[in-house]
Amino acid sequence: MFAIIALVLFALVALAILGFAIHVLFWPLLLVAIAVLAWTKLRPRR
């Protein structure tokens, strides 16, 4: 029983760390992509 609880807790912690790492890695890329898209759409055409 204890092993199952420990395994579940370990899986939750691993998922939390992985999610946080993905968030930290991809958030700046997402912001840059949004900025580039907005810039290309909103800039005045020559």
C-alpha cells in the first residue's frame, strides 16, 4: 500500500516538474511567436 502511494506521489511530482519545465521553456517562444505574428499583421504595408 505504501509503495503505491509513494509511486503516485512520485508520478505527481515528476509531472509537476515536467509541466513547469515545459512552461518555462515554451512561454518565451510562444510570446515571441505572438509578437512576430502581431507585428507582421499590424505593420503598415508599403
